[in-house]
Amino acid sequence: MQTRKPAFSRFRNLSREQLNVEFQVHTSWTDGQATALEILQAASERGLAALAFTEHVREDTSWFPEFRDEILSAARGFGHMSVYVGCETKAMAGDGRLDVSQDVLDQCDIVLGVVHRLPDGRGGYLDFKQLSYEETAEIEFRLSMGMVRNAPIDILAHPGGMSLRRHGRFPEIYFRDLMRATLERRIAIEI
């Protein structure tokens, strides 16, 4: 069981053990279908070296301490595996502001930053149906880059995901710029 942040390596320096990990797992606490114990058992059977439970959170999430306690309790029976408690939180502005409280961040071993919605700057969200591919991709890139440059994240998760889901593509130049920026700040990027 781990209570520190995982160490990330450049792709060319990854060891076999570092490849046999999963750092984005959701349980029945949010949109997953299994308990932490069930997931740990399956991960152990598959020989995973490390696992991070990264539930979706918002700034008003109040259940995180109980979630963390459950993960840490379940992990006691899996000492052969590194187990991390984390969260997946979305960008709220281009400056890197996240939809998560400092209390939750303080309890995390690992934080995933994502773009799940496109904030309108007035407390709501833009309607994807009203945006072109170019507008969606540019806003998503700006939000992602804000997180990479300013937010307390360890991983930029599913970059370009909103554009890919709605338009089937995300500009390669944006992917390249995000990869360079994550490398400079030593943040992992999900590929």
C-alpha cells in the first residue's frame, strides 16, 4: 500500500513493472460498477504492480474521506501491489482552475485533470451542438494547457477526448504541444 505519489518515467525509460499498472479506476462510488475490493482482487489476479482509484469529484464533494478510508482498508490485503487514492477532476477555466476542493486534493496521492465540459465563463457550460470542431478543439486545448501549466495535477487524462468523442478528431499539433508541456512540467499524459 502506498501513501505517496507514483513516480512517472519517460516512455523510453519505462520498465516492465511500470507498464503493468492502471492509474484511472472508478468504483461504485461514482460511475464504476465494482467495489474497491472486487477491483483489487481482479487487479491482483492479473498481476498488476500498481493501481490508482481516481473517482470523479467536484468542488462540493463531501464523501471523499469515507472513500479514501475504504480504499486504504481494502488495500491492506494487497501488500504486493502499490495502491493509490486519487481523484479525477475537470477544468473550470483556462487558467487551470479545477472543480475540486483543497480538502480533497490534500487527501490524494494522485490527481487526474480532465476536460469533460466546456465552461462558458458564467458558471454554466457551452452547448457542444452549437460549437464547430475548430471551436471545440481550441477551447479543449486551452483548458488542457491551463491545467498543465497551473493546476496541481499529476496526469492530464484523455487529452482531446471531447473533440474525439464529438468530432472523431483532435488536431495533432495540439497533442504535440500538450505532450511537450507535460514533459516540461513532469506531468504524465494519458495516451
